[in-house]
Amino acid sequence: MDEREIHETYMRMALELAREAESAGEVPVGAVIVLDGKVIGRGRNSPIEFNDPTAHAEILAMREAGTAVKNYRLEGATLYVTLEPCVMCAGAVVAARIARVVFGARDLRFGGVRSKFRAADSDVLNHRAEILEGILGAECTELVQRFFAARR
């Protein structure tokens, strides 16, 4: 498998989690964290379910990953997420020392790594994550757009 195929494989896992979030009435965002070719964390948006504004897919995946490796630092890990992380999640990426963020769709309203801010790879930070966007972007975008169109 080439690098693009690897990214698409993990993004498909994140998309499945996003669909689970949608089925639960949550904004459809899914996240997977991979380290050394192994999935160590998974999450889907769950703030409504948990009554927790921090229960974003990325945060839940980081919590699971930290438990899996018994460390709050996730050095060398890659975060795959269907929607561009918000500023809160981008800050957590930096705090966790995640090496790379791969996302599908831009979040034009709240995006924290490209659309509104560059909170995960700013030159003023002591840690900068590599950012790769657009993996399965059309599918990720369509999922979010369909979700919000159904609520209007």
C-alpha cells in the first residue's frame, strides 16, 4: 500500500465513527489515532450524549490513545479526523505532541488548523504537527453538509 492508500484506510475508519455519531444525533465527526501502524485511539463526537462540551471525536480518541500507551504524550502518532479540528482540539494535539493531523473536510466556521487559525503548526509553538488535508475530503464534506441540511 502506498501512503495515500494508508491514509484513506484510516480515514474510512474515522468516517465509520462519524456515521455512528450521526446515528446518535451528534455532529458527524470521527477520529482515529494511529501509532506504528496500529490504531490506539478512536472517538466520535459525543458532547450531547456525555453532556460534555469537550467530548469531541479528537479528544475522546486522544484519551483512549493515552490510556493505551500509558502516556499523555502521543509522540509519533497520527490523528485522522473527518472534519478539521477546532481550536480546542488543535491545542490538545500540540499538548499531546501528536506528529501529524490528517483531516478530510475543512471547517470554514470553526477550523483551528487551517480555515480560521493555525493552532497546531504555528511558528510560535514549541511543538508543531504536520498537517495533511483533503483525504477523502468529498465524502467527509458531504456527510457534514447532509447532516446540517437535514436540520434546517
